[in-house]
Amino acid sequence: MCRLITCSIIKQEIVLQMKRAKPLLPAIGIFCLALLVRVIYNNTVAHNYFPLHDSLFYQTIGLNIVKEHCFCLHPYISTVYRAPLWPFIIGAISIVFGPGDYYARLFLCLVGSGTCVLIYLFARDLFGWRIGVLAGIIAAVYPELYIYDGWLYTESLYIFLLFAVCYGLYRLQRAPRGNWRIWITCGILLGLLSLTRPNGILVIGLFIAWALIMAWQKLLPWRPTARGLLATTLISIILIAPWTVRNYLVSHTFIPVATGDGTVLLGAYNDEMLTTPGFKGLWIDPLKSRPDVAKPYPLFTCTPPCEVAREEAYKNAAVQWIGEHISIMPHLLKLHLLNMWQPDTHEADLPTDRFPDQKSSQTVLAMMKTFPIAIFILAALGFAVTLWRWRELLFLYSIIALTIAQGLIFYGSARFRAPIEPMLILLAAGAIWWLTHKEEGTLRWILDRIRHENQPPTGAPTESEVSISSATRID
């Protein structure tokens, strides 16, 4: 008898656990699919990958943190040129798995898979679980997301943190009272985002503007929003502040996260960029494009004060160049915009560009040339048909606008589009929802309303009945 009771209790517990796990199954399935795609990519296209260019800089700094206890690109010479979070993560991974890059790339596979789950959750909350699952599957196999999980740049980490902020703020709108966990989480995410890339600080500014608009429009209650805004901002500042203090101590200059904007600007605004085939409207290293400006600054022994002076000189030279070529700026900005929306991403360190003769690379390159075009078209439609829900998507729209503006100001590159790729997939999912569902605001709902308005009221005679009746009266 005791055995039967025990078996019954165990069965009930199993059933209960299965019921609890059922809502998680789509997210788990999407995570596993995304992880599989990314691991296959890293073991085929990126099988022979080793870091070069910026990825080598990040790896070198990360290893120097562990070996020399110094945030240094070159031995014992501190740098303020790079944001700290990604090098610190690389250093932590190297402590456990060694100095190779493979396990750091596997970490990025986990991060990229997490982004796909966030896309599923966001689309599910907006458009229903079927569209959510479809959006998650699209994200899992979308090449312009998983290619960033096969090299040691900051794209994958930045994409995840930024989209997590967008989803967190959306959740705040759905349950605005008593959501201190979400406010705190968003503060942590904004701090980590800024420590991943310096322009993350601009996102903090957008967050403050978003919160004020939500309270002003009475979409969020004023007092909880004011307290949450203050707490979130303070948390992000507290996370950033220690690194800002460190930068001041080594450079004697106020640098919130990292310098480097001068190098970006001078590489984007120079004569070589206008005439070099394949680089029009793109970026060319100032060492090659403006050696006259770069020459005074040492390549391997530039200390933090030297880096600050170099970036200032680069920035001034870029501004001067713009002033001397103001007549061609509309054309140049047009090139920036066009380059940003090229479907396929090409960078010197991307495995697809490093190993283009591999069959796996050719397959991925073919996907990169086709998949984004469909997403662009659907995302444009999705933006148009979901605009009436702007209150829910205001922060997301703001991030898209900010990203496009940064591409215009700096230089046009498909890689600059990376932070908004999940948002484009989300808007594409909105277009599919609009075309296939019958909820308020969808195409079928609109057609049904038009059809209903054109139908005569119930019990009213039709035109044929009115004609027959008139003919009868005449007879």
C-alpha cells in the first residue's frame, strides 16, 4: 500500500514538473537550435580562425590582465583606448580554459543563443507565442547574427545587452508598479553595455528621455517611474565610475569608458577613403590614410596621455577635412547610408572573409547575401503596420534611429547595423503577424471591418429587394 502511495506521489510530482516546464520548452528549443548553428559555424567556417586586428587587441589585453595584472596592449603600458568588459571576460575565460580563442568564441555562442531567446520572448509578448517561436527560429539561423559569434569582437555581447535593455523596458510598461527587479536589472545592463562600448553611455541618455516621456504621457505612473529612473541611472553610474576613476588616474583626463573616436573619425574622413576602390565611404586606418597626422605618435609606446593627445589631434584633423570638403558631404553621407544597409557584412577579420574558399564559407556568404534582404523588406512593412503601437516600441525605435545616426556620422558599414539586427527581426515578425492573424490592427481585421461597414444593417432590405418592391408599387 505504501509503495502504491509513493508511486502515485512521484507520478503527480512528475506531471506537475512537466506542466511547469512546458512554457519553457519553446525557449529551450530555440536556445538549443541557435547554439547548434553557432557551434557548427565555429567548427566549420571558423575552424582555422585566430585573432587579428581588433580581436587580437582584445585578446592581448585580456591575457595581459591575467599575466601582468595590467590593462595593457603592450607590456606595462596602460591603455585607455579600449572598453574593459570584453577583455576582462577573455581574461577570465583564459584562467579556466587557457589562452586560446576557441572557448571565448564558444562563450559568444552562448551569448548569441541568449539573444535568440530574447527575440522569441519579445515577439511572443507582442504578437503571440506562434509568431514568437517563428521569430526565434529565424534569429537562430539568421547569418547576420551568428557570424558575430565566431570572432573576438564586441558585437555579440553588445547586441545581447542592448536588446535585453529593450526587452526589460518593454516589460516595465506591461507591469509598471512594484517592478524594482526590472529597474535594477536595467541599471546593471546599461552599466555593462557602456563598459562594452563607449557609445553605450548614449543609450543611458536615451533611457532617461524614454522614462520622462513615459511619465509625461502617463503611460507609466510618475512617482514609481521617477524612483526607478533614479535607481537605474545610479546603478549604471556606479558600475561605470570605478573605470572612469582608473582612466583619470592613468591619463589625467576625464574619460568615462574609453577614447578612440578620433581614430574612427579620421579614418572615415580623408582623401584616401574617397579614391581607394572598395573603400569608398568606409574606413581606412589613419596610419595609411593620414600618416602626416599619425606620425608624431608612437605605435607601441603611446601612454594614456599620449593616446588622449593623439585622439584629439585625429579629431581636429577630421573636423578640418570636413570643413574643407563640405560640398561633398551630402554624397559622402549617402555612401555611409548605402554601405550600412548592404545585406552582407565584410570585415578583414571575419572568418567568412578570411577563409572564403571553404564550402562552408561559401554557403554562409550566400545566406548573407539573401536572408537580410527578406528581413529588410518585412521589417519596413512591420515598422509601418506596428507604428500605432509606438508607445510599446518607442525605446526600440529610438535605438534604431540612434544606430542609423551613428552610421551616418562615423562611416557606413554593415557591421554598424549589428546592434539593431534583432530589432529588424522583431519588426519582420510584426509584419508576418499583421499578414496572418486576425487580431486588432492586422490586415484581416481591417478587411473585416471594411466589409462589415459596407454591409447593410441586419433586417434592412437589399438593393434587389428595394427594386422589386418599387416595381410592384408601379404595377
